Amino acid sequence: MHSGTDLQTRLDDGALWLTLDRPEVFNALSPEMAVDLARLTEEAVSRDDVRVVVLTGTGPAFSTGADISGDNAHEQFDVRAMDAANRIIRAIVGLDKPVVAAVNGIAAGVGCSAALASDIVVAAESASFLLAFTRIGFMPDGGASATVAASIGRARAMRMGLLAEPLSAQEAYDAGLVTHLASDADFPAVVEKIVRRLAAGPPLALAATKRSINAATLTQLEPALERERTGQTLLMRTGDVAEGMRAFSERRRPVFRGE
């Protein structure tokens, strides 16, 4: 196992496990983690020893998204965070090998986006999915405006995006947002079984299947990533986002003024 910038990597019989390892902050993505996650997924393209990539987290969360903690978070959060998020999504979708998201706990923000961009999403019973962006004055990003709607339709995507309501793992499975649901006790074994099956599967056929389904269902992903980048960059400069991030760090309800 290799450890670096709070991202653990492990190669196990054709499966490359990428484990977010900042449990003390619910696996919030630091800029370094985001870059490493994208880079390692991209590099899997040319690795003959990798047949499947697995994304998961340690502790009670999968990932709560970009790290916006700290007093100077608003000043430090800029378009580079958007570029890193988009790079992760493009790496997951563009990889010619299956990507499994083993969602062990809450998946929020771009953590939710990354999970839902994956090809197989296994949710533990205690997991939940939350597009929390509007709670701090942002819009959903990481391609979520395309991937969520493609999976569960416009109405549910609007509900998740506008109201920032979490979906439980059961609700996400019933809605068709995730592919598998497992009890917390069975979760590791279910993930392992799926990963083993994919690692032993026909790589050329799996790659062709992934490309074909994505081409049919994610036709709006690239335009969505660009729209999200533009919209989010504009929102970063607003007073509402500054207030939202201050309120987040001060653990209070924000007062948005539309400015």
C-alpha cells in the first residue's frame, strides 16, 4: 500500500484501490488529493496491471467534497478547484476500464459527483448522497447537473440540486441513482465480489460497453462541465458565496442577499 497526500493506493489482483484517507474531516478533498486522484485514474489507462479502479473512503464518510474549512477558505477557493474537479470527472468517465465507487458513508459535493460519475456505485446502507452546493451559495459541479439527471430524471435532479436534500442509500437505489445497495455488514464483501468479477472480465468488451453506454446517456456531460465551470467561477466572486462559506465555518445558517 502506498500513502501520499491523504490518498491511499493499493493494487490487489488487477484492482487499483484509491482510498480517501482524511477521516477527521470526512475525507474532504484538499487540492493535492484532488490532483492525485485525477492523475492516478488517468495513469490507469496505460497500466496493464490495472483492470478496474475502486474509489472509496475511510471512516464515516466517502467524501464531503472540496475542503472549504478554514478562515481563508473563500480567498483560497478559485477556478483551480473547478479545474481539478472537472479533471477527476473526465478521468473517471474517460478511463477505458470500469470504475467502482464503494460509497461507505456520506457522499456530498464533488465527492457525490465523483461517485455518481463512476460506472458501478455500491452504497452501504448508512451512506447518503447530497448535492450541498446551494447551501453555501454555489451550484452543483463535477458534472452532477448532467449525471444526476441522466440517472434519475429532471425532477429528482432539481430536487437534489435546488433544495440540497440528501438521499439515503435506500432512496438512491430505489431512484436508480446507484447500482447496488448493501447492508453495512455485507458492504465489504459485496464490493469485493463485484470488483473481482470486473477484474476477471473481458477488458475489451468492458471498455466497449462503458464507452457505448456513456455515449448514449452522457451526451451533455462535456457541455455541463463547461457550464458549471463558468457558472461556478462567477458565483465564487459573489457576496452570497462569501457569506455561505463564513456561515459554514461559523456553524450557522447563512443569510443570502443575492449579491
